Amino acid sequence: MVPSYDIANSYKNIMEILVDEEIDQQTCDWSLEEAQQINRIEVAAHALNHLPPLYASSQEGVTLQYERAQQDYLQKITTAVSDALAAVKQIPWKGSTPFDVR
């Protein structure tokens, strides 16, 4: 399913959506305890740093970039998320200060 474009944003990196979906896919069978020990934001940031951005500025662009990513980058996304999960598991989480999104 192609995600809908949020009109409040003027552009969106579709790779972020795909990475979030892949994190969900790879962790769906984890226990609650195991899932709570992982910082998903760190996993996503790590994976995204190893993938190309795919920006879109319209719903049509979202559809095109989503389809392009499904065709050209699916294996790279799977590998990047798997590697990111392994890397983040190795580093004990000491907390962090999230961005202020106001």
C-alpha cells in the first residue's frame, strides 16, 4: 500500500516510511521485553544513513518514489535495517535528548 502524502509537509523522504515498515517487519516476532530494549529511532537513523534519500513533493511523487523503492531498493532496505538492528543491540542505550518538534 502506498502511503498518503501529508499536506502539512512540503516534501517527504519516502525512504523513511520504508525503513519504518521494515523495522516493524523485522521486529514483529520479538518479545515485548526485547522490543522495549531497542531504540527504534536510532535503528532508523542508522539504516537511513546507509540508504539513498527518495524525496517527493506531491502525492504522485510519493507513489512514484514508493514504487521505485519497492523495485530498486527492497533488498538494500532489508539489509540496512538488519545491520542497524544488530549495531544498535550492541550499544547499551543510555538515553538521549529527542529533538523538540515544536
